[in-house]
Amino acid sequence: MSVVDAIARLVAPRSVAVIGASADPAKTAGRPVAYLRKHGFAGTIYPVNPRVDDIGGLRCYPDIASLPEVPDVGIVLLGAERAHLAVRELAERGTAAAIVLASGYAETGDEGARRQRQLLEAAGTMRILGPNTIGLVNLSDRIVLSASGALEMERFSAGSIGVVSQSGGILGALLSRATARGIGLSKLVSTSNEVDLELADFIEHLADDEATRVIALYVETVRNPERFRAAALRAARAGKPIVAFKIGRSEAGAKAAISHTGAMAGSDRMYDALFKQVGVIRAQSFGDLLDIPLALSTGRTLHGRRVAVLTSTGGAGTLVSDSLGVSGFDTPAPDAHTAAALRALQTGDHASLDRNPIDVTLAGLQPDLLRGAIRALLASPSYDALAIVVGSSGLAMPELMAGAIQDCLPLSDKPVIAYVSPHAPQVGAVLTQRGVPAFSDPESCTAALAGMLQAAGRRESSSSAQAQAPGFGDGDVAAAATLRDFPVGALDEAQAKQLFARFGVPSAAEAVVETTAQAEEAARRLGGRTVLKLLSAEITHKSDVGGVVVDVGPEQIAARLMLMTEQVEALTGVRPRRFLVQQLVSGGVELILGMHRDLIGTAILLGMGGVAAELFGDTTMRLLPPRGGLSHEDALGMARELKTWPLLDGFRGRPVADVEALASAIVSFSQMVATLGDRLVEAEINPLFVLPGGQGVRAADGVAVLAAAGSVQGDTR
């Protein structure tokens, strides 16, 4: 049986065996049978318990072998010590999938990990959801395969948002919160320990699910980044946006041994890069994990940042407008034609119609007036979206107000959302069920619109993520040939830049010297104004120990070299023997270009460079595709994302920098990283000078660490 068929039978089974079912519905083991019947499962239920004859009128079977047919799904309620026995029996009978609820597996330590391996071995080709899972809920087809207490609720709204969570408890929390707000969900799956089926499997399933329009993820870790990438891109091709809330943002992240890049590219930043490149919208708060999918589930597209705020209560309108402004949205005043249309709806001096928020005081009491204002704003070319503030007057007649707004939705494809100012969950639920996403906080309105804007922008970026730049060579063979002349371990600066140059990243002219006479001759040959540096593979942060002097002439360099020798020896206990005399590069913008590798993948980092690179923290990242380096388009996109991009683009009369040469250098650097693979442990250029247009780029300093052939380099934390 294919994976697709097995998951389809898991999510929508015709028959379910409940192994270890209890006749007491108050117990956890009694819930699955009770919930299946309570919520309308139309298939066959087979309780299995040798000590009970029937459960709620259903015949109870003494063991799996006694079942009259092969069940599509088995819910295993046995403890971790015995669950594998039931899993093996189900697999031997040909069951498509088993749901293992027991805890006590890999989350508990080595013994639990052994049990988890035992469980997988027992399953054979049968698929497993869990262990340590709360199960799954298919609201589209009224199929509940779960023991979550949240299912005690009488009814749920089926809708178009699919949820996949690596936490069982969070699944119940999202289900109960969505129900209270009138948000319709399609499928909810708790993957938990993911001994077999994982996030990617259910993303792929939901990408093909006709009942699902948006996918929401609660993520603790991505165990298989390449499968996740492929699944997310599949969802993007299907036109189904993904919203993910990833916990663990406070982790210290990966710290590389000697480069700045590792400190600036912590593990959470790697998730940011992964999500961005495959079109996943990252929820910044737990509330966003429902708010953003709710807005996206309308199917409307936000094409710009101009928002009309329609209110009948001034203070609440200001709250929404202010929150929007902080996040970069515009709330422009109505254009003349729109203002005239609004004034025609209401007479008197109690309305503020020439500004935004648009305060139509009586709209909350007169549905016809509200309809007229909404029509005028949706028709206006000045706005891309409409946010309607529902004040206290809406409490008396929520259905009437919701109906008035709903009537106007077919007139435009612009997003329309509502902010319910008083605490009135029932009003928000009515609006949401009528197709108007309703929120109880102004910040939620902003998050929802921001998510819609990201979704519109990421449709294109996620499709470009499928393109792969060509590799530089043939994997290990190319790496071995390229690195034949270089030692294993940390390279000195000169060696690192020679490596970068082999892949097309030019460096400043320089010479390696050992004596004062050699230094004087090199300074004259390089044009007079130079930089003198300590050259050592062991001391890479040279500035920290007095190992860098800038703008030194031939007549000064001998004395400066002797002084540097004494200072470095005093601070490190090591007397330097070799130095680098480098042509002074000026008139360019200093950037940092580096790589970082961890369990998520390998990323290229670009940022503001120099000695304060970590202090400023102005960086952007791209994960390498499965094969090859970054594209030229990716590289240009990285440069434009920097806060310091204006410095490259002619800020306040500065010459426009050679951005094309910068992009070429980024591509070349990324191809080096892709080609060398695990042989390259660390690599960084800091600073990379980007000179004025037509003059190219120069690597002015470099770090590289190489591993021996055949060694496996893991996370450098």
C-alpha cells in the first residue's frame, strides 16, 4: 500500500479498531469509542478488550485476531510496555495505520527510545501516528480518532483550515479556541514523537485535500528538512498557504568556533530562512496561529498596504489605525470621490468622513447606512482592504450587523475584517461564520492583514525556491580536487582568500611577508597605502589582539611590524612570524558574507560587515537548495533586504555600489559552499568591500576551516 493510500485511510477510515477500549467513558481509554459515536462516525467500530463483552451496545472482541474484518485504523490505548504487541498484530492483519497514544517513548530517554524503535520494527510496512499522540480529528467527515478532552464539546464547525501539531495538548487547545470563535477547521492531526508519519506527510495530504484551503502548523522541530521543503513547495503549488508557529525562539542558537557568522545565524534564524524560502508564513504569537489562517481562509488576496478603517466609535478606530501604522500599513484619508459618496449617506456634523479612521457614528445602528459606507470604501481605488470596527451597538443585533457586512462581500475581492471592540465573543463568532474574520484585539487585525500580504508576496518567492543554481562541480570529486593544495583545519587569511578566489570571489592585492625588509618592499609594490595584518591560522580575530593596522606607508611599516609583534606576543603568548601586507581598499561598503550549517541545512548569510558586524546584526539568510548554490536573483534579493541597502543604492549622494558584482560574489561563494559540502566546516568574508559601480568587490579578510576527507561534520554548536 502506498503512503498516500495509507494516510487517506488513516484520515478517513471506514472501520476503526480500538485496542484496550474501556467501558467507562470517563476514562481516557473510554473516550475514543464514546467520541466516535457522539460526533457521528458512520463507519464500523470494533472495541477490543478481553475483559468486557460490550461497550455502549457494541460487541467487544477479546483480541485483534477475533475481529471479523481488517480495520482500516487501529487506535492503540495500551501502555508503552505492550503497545508494540498490538501494533504487530494489526500489521500482520494488514491494517493501514495505527494511532499509538501511549507516552514513555523517546521523550523519556534511552529506554524510551528503545521502545520507540521496537514499535517501528513491529509495524513493518504499516504506518504509525505517534506515539505520545492525542490522535486526529477529521471534522470534514465527522471522524474523531482521539482521546482529547476538548471533544467533550457538543459540536464543532467544519471549515477549511487544516491543523498539524507536534503537541497533542496544543491540538485540543486550538480546537476549543476555534470552536469558541466560530472558526471552521477541516482536519487536526497530532504527530507528536513522529516515529513514522511526520509533519511533511500531513502537509502533503492537506495539499491535496479538497476540504482544506489553509494549513496551520505547530512546530517543535523539523526532523527532515528536505521532506518538509518538498511538502511546503507542494502546498504552495496547490495554492494553499501554510502558517507555522515555531517554538524555541529563545534558544541561544549555533555558535561557531571562530567566525562571526555562527553567532549571527542561530538555529531559530535558520528556521526563518527555511520558512521564507518555501513560502511558509511564520506566526509570531500563538494567537496568530488561528488569526492569520482565519484571514487567509477567505480566499481573498491583499494587494497593498492601504487600509480603510470604518468605525462608529472613535477610540477603537484609533487603536486599529495605530496598530496598522506601527506595522507599516497606510491609512490614507478618502479620496474626494469616496468622501463625497460617504457624505451623501449621512447628514449632520456628527460624522468624520474626510479622514481615516472613517467615523460614521450611526452606522452601528442603521444597517443600510453601514452597507452604503462599506460599498463606497470597497469601490474606492484608495484602499486595498477594509477593517470594520464593531462597537457596543453591535451587541444588540449581531446577526443584523453581520448580515449587512456579508451582503457587501460579493461586490469586491478586497479583504474585509472586523474588530469587535467590546468583549463579545458571540458577536465575533457570528461575524466569522458569515465570512467576515473577526478579532478581539487591534494587533490581531494587523497580524491577519500582514499574513495576507506575506501570502500574496510569497506565492512568487516559493515558486522561485524550486529553481536550483547549477553546481560548480561533481560533488566529492570536485571538492577533493579543489582542496588538494590546502591543509586540514583552520586556514590562515591568505589561504582562505585563495580558496575563495578559486570560486570567483576576488580579494585585495596582498603579499605574505616575514621580515621588515619584505614588508617595506611589498608596501611600495602595492602602491604605498596598505594594511598590515598578523597572519595566523590560530588567531583569527586579529583586531582583538592588536593584529591589524590600517593605512600604513612604506616608511612606517617596519616600525609598525615590530610594535605589532611585541603587542601580539604580550596578549597571546605567541610571537608572530608571518604577516600580511594588503593594498588599502577605500570608498566601498563593508559587508559580511558567510555560511552556517546545522540540522536544518546550510545557509548563506549576508549582512553589514566590519568589526561591529555582530553589534549591528543587520543580516539576511538563504538556505541552499538541495543541489547547487543560490541563484543571481536570490543574491540580489538578499542585498535588497538589508536595512543598510540604501548605502549600496546611492544613499544621500553616495556613489551607487557595484551590486551586480556583489550578487556574482554571493553566487560564487554559495557554489563553493555547495561544492565543498561537509569538507567546508566554516567560511566567512568580513569585510567584503563593495566598490562603486563597475569597480567590483574585494574580499579584505577571510576565515575558512576544512575537514579531512571522509569525516562527518555535524552542528558546530
